Amino acid sequence: MSISVPEKGWYSKPLDKEEKVWVAIAVAWCLLTFFLMPVWHVVGKQNPSSESYKVDPVKFNELAAAFAEKYKVGEENGIPVVRPPAGSDVFVVAGSYQWRPILELEKGKEYRIHLSSTDFQHGFSVVSPKFVMNYMALPGYDYVLKVTPTEAGTYSIICNEFCGMGHHIMIGKLIVK
Amino acid sequence: MAQQNFRTCPTTGLKVHLPAEGLIKANAVVAVVAILIGGIAALAVLLTRVPAVHILPADWFYRLLTAHALDMLVVWIIFFEVAGLYFGGAVLLNSRLAAPKVAWFAFLLMVVGAVIVNAIVLMGGADVTFTSYPPLKAHPAYYLGIILFAVGTLTAVGLFFGTLAIAKKEKTYDGSLPMVTFGLMSAAIIAVLTLAHGAAIYIPTFLWSIGVLPSIDPSMYRIIWWGFGHPSQQINVCAMVSVWYLLATLTTGAKPLNEKLCRTAFLLYVLFINVASEHHLLVDPVLSTAHKIVNTSYVMHLAVLASMIHAFAVPAMTEVALRNKGYTKGLFEWLKKAPWGEPGFSAMMLSLFIFGFVGGITGVTFGTEQISIIRHNTWAITGHFHGTVVGGTTLAFMGLTYYVVPLIFRREIISKKAAQIQPYLFGIGVFIMANAMMFAGSYGIPRRHWDITFAGAAFPYSFDPTAMLFMTLAGLGGLLAITGGAIYVLNTVGSVFFGKKIS
Amino acid sequence: MAEQGQGGLLQSFYENMYLLLVVGVLLPTVIYTVWGLAEMMSLPQLDVDKYMQALKPAPSAQVEAQSAPAPEAAPAQPEQAKP
């Protein structure tokens, strides 16, 4: 009984055949799924980046503004549309319920997206009918994502980390040409 | 002298320490009150998330979502677990409870903490959701309420360890701890780890909210907070598995086939399950790939091994017990003739199934780096933990309640019929809801989001209509589960106050 | 303890709650929390000035920068590799 003291000698009772078989299957399964994790990190083509830096939120915001100004090609709803050189460092900043700027990236080129926030923690969630991609934007930290867009189109960036009462209207755009 | 403080249970023959019994009752009653409040919040939140209904305004949605999470994940479950610890510590060991007066003080702290937190959330002073990530700041009373609750819980956990020490010293049992007590002890150890992390993060955050500290680093907060937030759910896993063993014994007379194997599984939980806090940080900056893989894999999936052992051991001991009753025809007669009409049995089996197949598997898969990219913070995560903590833990606790009422409150359940169908209603409802949430989440539907139609936003976005369909389906499953929950609360409260007395 | 003998140290994990408590708290604290916080504290600072110079060159370099914006952003990359 589970509610009473076990029989004496429980510690040295051997496993039955069925128990042995099940434990063997379970151990094998666990080892397989574990080793797949590092293997997939090497073999797979989509991994979360592990490159990040500390950064002052004010300075990061200035950097992102300078970047937007330099490569600005238009404006939508007061948010600059930016076409950076192919394969360059690009800066995206979350704050005041906006994702700034609107990036216009070239298909097939690798970009280094620097992601951070000026106010609260935000969830950088790129959504489209075809795929979803989520990363965290934390104030005080620069998260560098190496991204190569493979399909042209317009993608939306929503926020999926609660950031206050404007959380549900926080939406930005990402264009791939 | 001490003998006068005990009664002997006519059903189990256990010696019940009366002060412990009073405390078990008090904690269980508050737990049921919490599930009632949390359930009302659940209904409002659910009906807001179904796009076609959308009843609450934004501020009340986030407020009630915060209250729902706190009352269910923390207040309901922890009060029930404290009742469980006093039961597993004192009653199962035929022992007296250590320092009942201190236990009442702990109870008081927890109640006061829970009331403060609920009040400040409903007054709009803590629109920060359950995780309260800084720099979002709540009213200091919010953090203070949580700290009081945590101090009360830690005191109760300490008294559980004290009770085990007393029982051993006074030789109230001969041999090793019973399986259920051993499992609860694992839960209590994880609770110590959890509460240490809780103190390490909530105390500085409280000091920040009153202006003593200038800021709280967002990344540091996330690392330590999840060292509290995720292990707190592993307490539930250990408590739930202990309740499976308890219910298997109470409903079929089953006994663990190999004590060492089952206890090894609990040991693996204690040692390895808690590093899975990392699951929340896979798409965060700061942490290295090595840290992410070692931690999310529970160090080579050793905690998964533990769950696989329990998932084998509990049905196996049940099968052996039922075969011993003569249901030996073919492979499955025991399963067909099992006491499916016993709410304790059906709740245990459904809990096992939902926890394993809905909550557990998704937890392990979402907890890989690459899948986290597509699932992090989507509604799929909400689906995952409704599979573990609602379909798993809560359902198991509900099943146990049908034994706590007659054995501890000594009242008959007023509606046996309602008790019979309740676990099915609740279990099937949660099953539908959790799965629908996960399908909706796979389209990118975010969690904790008031309006996924983005009305009034700068740019439009429409999710795939299929995702909307799944949200509606989640609403239907949720309504079924809430109906099951309401029946549970009514039947339990009714029985405790008006059930026929058992002498 | 009741079950004496056979298992030695390994068995004491099953019988001695204090031992289990200490190891059960220490192990995850070290593997997850301490390691995680150590990585947080040793995180390098973003070299904002370097990126800023590429984007907004000092007045003297401005003419040169405007003539060739693209190649200038590119060489900044390898130096930014994670230490």
C-alpha cells in the first residue's frame, strides 16, 4: 500500500522483467532525445542566437534612430521604412507599443538584427500565415539575431509578452523583397 | 496525555491527530474558496479570449487574468498541498503534527497574503500579470502579499519536515516512509528551492517598488523568477504523482510493485526536474547554448525518465490489484472492470493520461531551442500548462477531495451522481481546451492578449481563420471544464456543510 | 534508519531527508541559477560608439562616408563576433 510503510527489504528487491524492459526503453528514449538536442543545434539551420550584449537603453535607442535616419526610404503611420544595405547590422527597437523601424530586407541575404527595448520587456513575434518566430526584447540587452529571409512578403511583428495596456495594439511590420 | 488528541479512523485504521485534522480542514476549505474565485475569473477571461464573445474591457481582462493565475496556480494548489503535507506527515505516520499553533500562524499569513494580493489586483494596482516582469511595476502591497504568502508556505513546509522528524524520533512508524509521504517529501524539498528563489527575487522587487532600490535588471529577474515560477509547478508534479499513488491505493487497494523504482523516480524529480526553469528563457538574450541545452534537457532528460517510470508504475500496480480481484480474462478485462464510476479512480486515470500525453509531452518538446522559436509565448504554452496543472494536478486533487470529505470532514458526499460525472466533464473539457489552445498557438496566437484582431492598431493583421476556429473550440472546452469545476465546488461545499455526518 | 546496511551511501538518499534536501536545493541552484547569473554578469557591453561612427561619422569623415555607405557597414561585422 502506498499509504503504509513498505515491506522490509524493499531496497534490495530486484526489478521484474517487465519493469526492466520498460526502464531500458525509457532510458534509451531519454538519451536519444537528449543527444538530439546538441546534434540538432549543429545540423539544424534554425537555432536561437546566443550572441547578446549589455547596452544602455537610451544609447540603443539613439543608435536605432541614427540607423533609421541613414537608410530611411519612406514612412508609414509615422514609423520610418528603412532599407539597409544587404547583409548589414540592422537595429529594431521596441518601445511605447511600437516596433521601430519597418525593415525592408533583401531575400537570401543574411542580416544581423539587433533587438532591444527602451521601456518594458516585449515579445518580438513575427507572424504570417506561413510561419511564426518569437524572440524576447529586453531593455538593457541587445539580442543579435542572424536572420536570412528566404521568402518575399510582408510580415507582421506583434508583441507576445505582456507590456501594459497597449500590449494588444503593439504591431509592426517587416518587408522582404 | 497525547492519546486524547487522537482519534482512530474507522475506514483506514490510521490514528488521526485532531489538531492536524483541524488544520487540514481549514487549508482545504480555503483551497476550495480559491478555486471558486479563480474559476469565476477563468470564465470571464475565457469568454474574452473567444473572439466572437470578447466580454471584458482590456484593463479588466488583464486584471482578471492575473487574479485567475494567482488564485489557481498559487492559492488553490498550495493550500491544498499544505493540507496534503499535514495529512501525509502526521496522519499517514500516525504522528502528531509539529507545533500546531505555528501551523495556524502559517495559515493566517497565507490567508492574509492571498487576500492582499487579490485586493490589490482587483483594485487595479497590479496590472502586471502573474510574472510581473520589471520594469512593469505593481503597487508594493502586491509584492508584500506574495512575500507573506510565501513565508506562510515556507513555515508550513518546515512544519512538515518537523513532523517527519518527530514521527521518526517517537517511532510512530517502523521502517521507511510510506510512498505517498515520500512523494510529498520530494514536493516539500522542491518547495524549499522554489521559495528560496521566490525570496531572492520578490524581496528586491518589493524594495524597488517602494523606492529603496533604483532598478531591477530584467534578465536577472527572469532567471531568478523562473527559478521560482517553474519549480513551483514541479511541487505540483510531485504532489500530483503522490496523489496518484494514494488514489490507486484508496480505490483499488493497489500497492507499488517495486518501491525502490518508484522512489528512484521521485529522487530524479528532486535532483533534476527543477533546472527546466530554462524552458522560459530559450529565446532570451544573455544565456549560452550550453546553459540552455543542459538545463532544458533536465540534464539528459532524467526527469522525463522519472515521469516515464511513474506512468508505468501507477497503471501497473492498478492492473495487478484488479487482476488479484479476479479480473484476469485476456489482456484488458481488468481495465474494463475497473471502478470507472469511482470519482477517485476516474480522476486518477484521466489525470495520468492528460498530464502525460497533453501536458508532459508538449512540455518536453516545447522545451527545445528550435521549437521554442515557434511556440514561445504563444497560446500553445497556455495549452501546455493547462494540460499539466489543470488536467493533471487539479483533476487529481479533485479526485482526492471525494475521499478527504468522508475521511477528514466525516461527511457523506451529497451527490454521488454528480461526483461520478464530474471528473469526466472536467477532464474532457480541459483536454479539448488545452489541445485547441495548442493548435491555435501554432498559428502564432499570442498568450495574454486581449484582442488578437488588433482593432485600433497602427497596422492590421488577421490570423488564419482556422486559428479563430480553434480559439472558439478552446472556449467550448473551457466552458465544459468550468462546468465540471462548478459542480466540484458546489458538491464539495454542499457536502462539507450539509452532508450526512459519518460517525 | 530502518533499512540498514545493503545500500550504503546511495541508500541514504532514500532514507535521509536532510541529505536529499541539501542536494536537491544545491544541484539546481548551481546548474541553473548560479551558472545563469554568472553568464549574465560576464556579458560584454555593446560597442555602441563603433556602430554609431559607421552610421553618423564625425564631421571630417562625413564626405568619405557618404560616398561609400555600404562597404563601411560590412567590415564592422567580424570584429563584433562574440568573445
